[in-house]
Amino acid sequence: MILSGNEIAARAGNDIIIEPYDKHRLNPNSYNLSLHDELLVYDEPPLDMKKDNRCQQLIIPPEGLLLEPNRLYLGRTREYTETHNLVPMLEGRSSVGRLGLFVHVTAGFGDVGFKGYWTLEIFCVQPIRIYSDVEICQVYYHTIEGNYQEYSSGKYQNNKGIQPSLLFKDFEKDV
């Protein structure tokens, strides 16, 4: 089951923590999150799954930043979220998608117990100017059935900013 907006509001501060929280961003069954002003882009194509690929930081200026098609930009939400007893999910807003801007390539699925900022995998179909603080995506919540353990020690837990891929750490386990 997906929580209604009223249930999201009722659980805010308990099972659901969103900081800062603004009741005007609440939807019938989701909550809008905004884009921070920093982005990361990978420096060296081709990327290698077994390596810690280098990135450079970009700052979105007040006049916006023009994104190029066929380039991956990593962003993050301005809001910190924490979720207990529920499974958080992230989707782009339809108004953003109708401009050909994707906010997650594959990683819209969160884990029960996740604490941190959502890293956004931003990709555009055509050139588009973006702005920080825009409500770019929405988080919604599923109930969870059965026994579970909360996500606690993963690579991305308690992040402080944009997280590039840490997939290379999975290969280190095999060594």
C-alpha cells in the first residue's frame, strides 16, 4: 500500500523525517523534494565499474545551468530524509519529465531505514536549463510486510552530499 498525503503528514517526525519539511509540498500521495545547487559529473569516459571514477563538482548559479544531452549529472535533494517502518520510493515530477529531464536512471527504490540525502541521476533528452531549489522529484512511501532489518551499514547510509557510484567496493569483497 502507498501512503496517502494525509498519512505522510501524520507520520512526519516519527516514521518519516524530512528536513526541512514544508506542508505546501505535500501531494495526495507523495511529497516534493527540491534540487540542491551542487552537481557532480564524471571526468574520464569511459567509466569503469571496478574503479573509483573521478568526478568534478559543478555549482548551479542563480541564472541556472544548461545541461547537455547524453551526459550524466549527479545531483542531490536539498532535503535530508529518514524513513522507518516504510519503504521510500523516488520518482521525478511529471512537469519535469515532460521537459525531457530524468531524475533517476535506475535508482528510485529506497530501503527501509535509509537516512540521508537522495542522490539524483540526472539525464536530459535535449539541452535544458535547470535551477537549484526547483521541486524536481517526489518521494512516496510503501508499507512493508513481514520481518525486516533496517538498512544501516550500506555504502550510502548517512551520506552528507552527492554520492557517486561506490560499486567498485563490491569488487573489493572478492579480493
